[in-house]
Amino acid sequence: MQVKAESEAKPLLIPRQTLLAYETQLLEKAGIPRPNADRVAEILVNSDLRGVYSHGIQNLCNYLDRLRKGLVDGKAEMEVVK
């Protein structure tokens, strides 16, 4: 008798807008101003959607921890440098 292993768990699918709103809320509660929180959330979610998971939402907990510990300035002005 051959026993088949159960198939792998199905991935959890969360609508993009729901995830963006949740991440933005967490970042705001950590002290990041709304425009910056929106941008950070967008970057993390878009990284995952492009398949670049190393730069995606898996980093959110680390960012929040660093903000909580005062290792990062959540109110710093963002600037794009080319």
C-alpha cells in the first residue's frame, strides 16, 4: 500500500490594497508619517509582486523592530538619489 503525502498548503492570498493598508497602519503606529508609510508599504508589496522577496514584506518586522529600538529615524525625510 502506498501512502501519499498531503499536498503542500495553499498560499495565503491577500488583496494588494488590503496588504498595503495593513502595512501602512503598522508603519504609522511605529511613528512614520503617513506619506512615508505609504511609500514604504508600496515598495515592500511591489517587491513581492515582482518576485524579489528578499526586498519585500518579509522585512517589515525588522523595520518595525528597528524603529521601536530607535535604530532608525522614522521621521527622516525620504530622498531618491540617482
